[in-house]
Amino acid sequence: MKKLALMLLVLVLPTALSAAEVKGTILKVDKAENRIVLKTERGEETFETTKATKGIEHLKVGARVSISFSEKDGQPKVTEINPDE
């Protein structure tokens, strides 16, 4: 049982550590390229959306949002978009 728990931890931990969240204002939505540009406290940042991205309906220029993303293939891939209150 301990080996199974350890194996699960090894498989899940890298995914949990690579996920991140950022807040900002949407500056640009490029649906053709599946990209959004967000103005954050670090400046302008570009993120890629996928078919699995949740909350796509919140993609409106000027909207304040919180974006959860993870690094895949060297690019930040959005997993979820939530309105920032």
C-alpha cells in the first residue's frame, strides 16, 4: 500500500507543481491562434488556450480574470479562466 501511495505521489506531484495562476486584464483575444494576451503585474503575457480550457466564455477584451495554466511543450497552456471579482 505504501508503494502505491508513493507511486501516485510521484506521478501527481510534478503536475501540481507546474500549475500556476495569474490575474490580469485581457488585452487581446486571438481565436484563430488560440491565444490571449493578458496585462499582468509583470507586463504583457501571452497564453495559449486548448479545447480543454474551461471558462472560454469569460474571454472578453477588458475583462479582469484569473487564469490557471501549466507549462506544456515550453508554452503556458490555459486550463481555466475565471472572472476576477
